[in-house]
Amino acid sequence: MTKPTISFEFFPAKTSDGHKSLLKTGEILSELTPLYLTVTYGAGGSTREGTVKTILDMRKKTSAPIAAHLTFINTPIDDLKSYADDLWNQGIHHIIALRGDMPSDLQWPLDPDKDYFQFTSNFVEAIKSWHDFEVTVGAYPEKHPDSPSLALDMIALQKKCEAGADRAISQFFFDNQVFLTFAEVCKHMQIAAPIVPGLLPIHDFQSMCAFAEKCHTTVPPWLRERFENCSNPKQTAIDTLYEQAKNLIDHGVPHLHFYTLNKADIVYDVCKKLGY
């Protein structure tokens, strides 16, 4: 059986020490020959410069292509176009196109406004028209927190892919059947873009649970029981992520995306155990 390709997500560090640590993490994980790396982008452009600096510095440490996250919420179209032009001119040709977190003074869905994008599908279409970018979007097997229903959320995904998205990376999940069912429904909806599973290593179980609640990700009872009763949380995290990834590979998933949280250890150990 052919091994799936893999990719890793990072976020810009807030301190110089954190930045050095991030570059080391990227260097270590690059030994696993990922298909690409991604670097996130803060709400409202709070880390716009941080994203580019992180990518440019990481490129000195790895030969893997690096994608930049870009969110459109609360940012004028002209500013987004200018930023996308800068990315293209600096050799960053892959964008993870997302709405971004809603500011407290806005409500979803957004009202039409000629100076701002209303939906991610509009954003994707524009990015594709600006340059020949590779574009990845988000997918939500348990629905986006702001979506009224999973059915409507999947229609939104369909529109993003019809607008030109090359793939969709899923929100993290812990029940593989949830993802596999979601991917099957995408096929029935004739969504041609690959749906990539996003996998989260559990570095701190309680912090993960709080984050999962915010993201509307289900934490299964068996997972709670496993961590509540374990004597070695790190080994339990390695075993859990390995079992999840191995099961997805056994189901023929062609690509795995890891949310690294800027830490190499668990993800590296799991990938080595998988044969990378």
C-alpha cells in the first residue's frame, strides 16, 4: 500500500525564543519529507507580517513548499489583493483561504458590500483570478460553529470547491467514522476536490477539550476515559494519534494534515512509527 502524503501546520511565534523553537520544529518535521507546510494568519491581520516572516525564515531550513493562511473577514478587497500580490512576488504560491474569526461587531452571514468579500467562495474565486495560486479551504465534518446546519455547511464547501479550491483540509476530529462519512457525502455531492483529514496531537487533554468545545468538535467518551486513567499522557497521545492515522491510512486516505501546535515530538514519533 502506498503511504499517504503528509503536511504540517504551524503558527507564527510571539517571542524570539518561540520563533527559534518554531524554526527548529519545522526543520525536524521537514526530515519526514512533507508535501507542504502551512503557516496560520491572525484574526484581523494581527500576524500578517508574522506569517510572511515565519515562512521566509522557514524556507531557509526546508525545501518543502510553504502555504500562507489568509483570512478575508474585516479586510478590504484591495488590501487582500495587495497582500496576495506580495505573497506571489515572494514565491509563496499556495494560500489557505479562510473566512477568519468573526469580530464582535459583525454578525454572520455578512451583508453584501462592494468593498469586502461576503463569502469564502467569493474570496477563492478572486484569489484564483489574481494569480495562479494553489488554494486550499477549510472543511468541517461536524459543521462550522457559525453554520445553522451541516447540510448548509456542506453546500458552502461545495461552492468553495466550485470556485476553484484545489483541496479542503478538515477541522480536527477524533471519531474517524465522522470524517469518513463526511468525505463520502462530499463524493455524492460531486465535490471533486480532495477532502484532507486534519489531525491534532493531544499535548494537554484539558486544554484540548476546551478548544474542541469552541470548535464544536466531539470528544468521545472513550477518549476522555483513556486520558483520565492514563499514567503517561505523552505516550497515550502518541498511541491515540498513531491509531487514528493508521486507521485512516487503512481506509485509503491519500493525505494526512497534522496541526503541530509548533511542537515536533508527538507528531514526529507518530510519523516515524507510520514509516515516514
